[in-house]
Amino acid sequence: MSETKNENTVDAEHEEHHHRHHKKKSKLKPVLYSVMAFFLSFVLFLLSICMVLRFTVFSKDYMLGIMDHKGYYNMVRNELQSRLTDLVHASGFEEEFAVSFANGYDVKNAVQNYIDSFYSKSSTLVDTTEFKQQLHIAVEEYAKLKNIEIDTETENNIIYFVNEAASIYVAQISIPFFSTVGKYIDTLNTAINITIGVLIAIALGISAVIFFTNRYKHRRFRYLCYGLTGATLATVIIPLVVSFSDKIDKVNINTRSLYNLFVGYFTNFFMYFYICAGVLAVLALASFLAYKVYYQKTISR
């Protein structure tokens, strides 16, 4: 009789301990899933940044697209013409010479070759070889047209003029802020692709743990919604802060062409954050709707 009583007491204590352990575990689960949702939002935020960089800073097509959209090539040609006009006035040439040469020179091709050099890591300098050759020929033809004898002194003056014009050409074609980051583009290109792959794998892993370790479907979608919503808010904060600060439009750049390029480049750059935030918001909304559907099914049973 005494042994049976002791056994019952032990069983009761064991059952009570099991109940306390189960209760503690059930309280711990929401905390763990909330932490995973936080890490999911952080990983997706980092992934958004990397994706924006991949399709803007690390994309030659993005830069060339902005140049086309902003009419950059025509602005550079007009500025080159204006500065060459000042130079020909000082050199005794007629203004029509500068206008004719600037209009005939393929500025668009020169700028595109300059951009290509960064992404092909061949050079970060403006190549002046073709420009000098064409200008030298144009000056000699102009001299013959005006019946100017090309002696040694005249040839030296032509060389000096061509070199001065080449300096102007370099200043117009080169992009200072792009030159600063251009040397890192090829070096980091592989790294950014690997980082994107790793972040996608981590995000899918966390999502899988949340999804397949939850017994109830509505809880799966609830924590996924938490993670996606957090990532959406974090991603959209960056362009909002920049927009409200109004720093882009107030940047001080000497030439109109570079100013328009800079503003267009970074305005579109931050627009990509809105696109990423939009995609995340749609996924968050889908998760929320799925949560509501499964939650209603659960409480109606």
C-alpha cells in the first residue's frame, strides 16, 4: 500500500514537472521566433542594399542609361565647345573653328569609352590620343585654308594649342566622383555577387526554420510577416532620410553636365530602394493575408 502511494506521488511530481517544462517551453518559443524574425528582417535589409548596389554602382548600363536620359552627351559637347572657343580666341583662331570641331567630334563615343575603361579595368584615365590626332589635323587644315605657312614655330604653337585643348577635353570627359569609386568596382564586383548569394541562402534558411518548425500555419505566416515588415521599413528609411535632407539637389558642382549627372544618378539610385521596399511590402502583405486566413480557420475549429 505504501509502495503504491509512493509511486503515485512520484508520477504526480513527474507530471507536474513535465507540465512546468512544457509551459516554460511554450513561453520561450515566441521569443525565439521573434528573434529569428528580427534576423530575417536584418538579412533582407542587407540583401536590399546589395541588390541596389549591384544594379546601380556595379552596372555600366545604369550609368550609360542615366547619361542618355539626362542628355549628358549634348551638355558635355556644349561645354567643350564653350571652353575651346575661349582657347581659340586666346590663340588667334576664329570662333567658327571651335564650333565646327566640337560639333564634329564624337563626344558620346568618347564618354562611353571612358566609362568602359572602368568596368573593363583597363584604365581610369581619359584617353586623349584620338582627340589630339583629330584636333591636330583640323588645325593644320585650318592653317592651309587660311594660307598660314606651317613652319617650325607654327608647328610648336599648334602642339601647344593641342595640348591645352586636350587638358580641357580631359576635364570635360572625366567624372571626378566616379573616378574615386571606379577603381573599386572590378575588385568588389565578385564580392558583391557572393554576398548576395550568401544573404539569399541565409534568408531562405531562416524562413524555412520559421515555416517548418511551427505547428500552426497562422504562426508561420505571422513571424514571416514580422520579418518582411521590418525589412520594408528599414529599406524605405534610407531614401526617405535623403529626400527630406534635400542634400542631393544642393550639392555644389562646377559644371551643369556633372551636376545633372550627379543628381540624376543618385536620385535614381535611391529610387531602387523604394523598388526593393515595394517588393518586400507586397510579400509582407501576402504573409499577413495568409496569417489572417489560417488564423480564422484555427479559431473556427
